[in-house]
Amino acid sequence: MAADTVARLLDGREIGRDVIAAWRDLASRAAEPNPCNEPETLLPAIRHLPGGSTVRLLVVTRGRELDVCLPVVPVRRWRSKVPLPAFRSWTHDYQLIGTPLVDRDRAAEALTAVLRASRRVRGTSLFLEIEDLGIDGPVAQALEEAAAAVRGRLLRWEGHERATLSRAETVSGPPNSSRHKRARRSRRALERAAGPLTVVDRAGDPEAVEDFLALEAAGWKGRAGTAMACTPGDAAFFRELCRNFAAAGRLELRSLEVSGEPVAMQTALRAGGAVFHMKIAYDERFGDYSPGVQLLVDYADRFPTEDLEFRDSCTAADNATESQLWPGRRGIATVVTPFAEPLSRAAASALDLARARRAGT
């Protein structure tokens, strides 16, 4: 390991222009893309979302460069029943993927530096938990190697698969053709009722973000108080995020429209050769025509002509709609790994044993 490769923990006061520039450079050479851990997303999240004041950046520096960046929160109790201190990757309601940004050419070396972090950096934390890690990619493999380098092993906790559109997909079966056919029948019915439909990308339209917020708030989320517009901090985060990605040409805001009026809209973020789908909203007056599903079908139809490696639906484990329409699958899991000391390895082994005993009962 290079002598100048050092793990550090940064608070908000230490994240100046030089750090942000190095952070963006790391995102450009990351082993796996993750727009949620880029400054364009993470800094607005820290400013506007609950829990942001507790977040620290766990980084690995090599001279003036960053080789790892992961937002973490030190916790005294790892989950409710485990009274052990740990570092947990920070998550929030708009987190799409938790994979850390890691230099593609130094992934295992840099992650080993994380696990060998000094007490000054990690305090009393005994292990590192990363939520929503992509488990089939190079970062998970490098984390396995890093754990082995400190005589530990990577423990996989909760996990699930979610739907993707991918060039190199692991397909469990073809798309649900009957679901596609129903969506197209609904589209024809909507056109008969309301007029021709068009799909446009409004990422460059400054009014589109406000239209999205209004569309979401007009539906059931608004009535339940969970629409972004119902919480000033959430709305401010979303506006700033969209401005940041639109300025970089990496925002998608597709709108399914009738006579120039949106009946469904979806936002998505591009990072590297991938697009990560974020929020969808639809006009409930047209709910019988499944406008949101029609947008998903449109994405699938256009994907073969797009210059992308994959589209990630970023859906929860129990979401069936995308799984029926998009044929690819991506594994996501929470992982735990010890730091490089005997007590940390013993604590992680005890966690794994307790989990095995619960699974056997």
C-alpha cells in the first residue's frame, strides 16, 4: 500500500473547494457509478434532509486525490438489539444506491485503507456497515478482498433484486409481454379519450421541476402528506439536486403528455454509463390508463437505441411493476465488515453466529 494512502473522516467544515474538486474527479474514475454519493446529490442532502448534520465523509486520500468516498454516521448501537458501536453508511428517503465511490484502479487497496483506519478516524467503531451495496459489481469484490486483507470477511445482511434494463443483463425471463400489451391498450384508450400522447424530456425546462412537484402533491402522496412539496426541506433538496444535474447535462425528466399537459413524469440521474431512476408521479385523473406504466414501457422501448450500459429502476424489494416490464436484475444488499483489529473481527463473527442461530430457529 502506498505510504501516502490515508483514511480520513471529514466534517462539513473540511469540505472546501479542493475537496469537492477531488471528489468530482473520483466520481469520474469510479469503479461503479453512484450519483447519490457525488457532491451534486450528497451536499444538498446534508443541507436539507433530516440527519444531515450528523454525516461525515469517510475518505481515502492519496496526495491530493481521493480514492474512496462514503458518507457515514457513527452510531453507538448497531441496530436496536446490538449494543456495539459502528460506522453506518448514511441513507435517506431519496437514496437510490449505497455503493461507495472507489477508484477503479485501486479499489481493493483503497478499501483496505478504510478498514485499517486508525482509532483517531473511526473512534470506538468495531465494524463498517454499507446499506444498499450493489453486490455483483467490482466494488463488492474489492470489499471482499479488503476484508480478507485484514483477516476478516464480508457479511451479507438483508438483500433483494431489482429490475434493470441492461446490455449485459442476467435475465430471469423475458419481459412480461401481457403487461406490455395491456399498457399499450391503455395508451390507445387514453389517446381516444384525450388526444395524442407524446413523451418529452424536460430536463432543460426550468418549470419542469415545479410541474413535477405539483403533480406529485396533487395525488395520494399529497393527501397523505408524503409528497416532497409537503416538506420544505425535501422540496429544497429536490430542486437543488435537479439544478445540479441539469447544469451538468445529467438530469432526465421525462414527461408523458396529452396536449402539452403531463399525465406522468419521472426523474432520473445519469452517472457514467448508467441512469438511476428516482421519482415518478402521475395525474390520478388518468389513473385508469396506467400512465406511469406507460412511461416504463417507453423506457424499455427506447433502451436499445440509447448509449447506456444499464438503467436501474432503484425500486424496493416488493415492487412488482418494474420487474414485470424490465427483464434485467441487479442484486442489492446490506453488508458488514470488521475493521483491522481482533476485537472488531470477534464482534463481526458474533453477529454472524447470532444471525445463523436465528435463521436455524
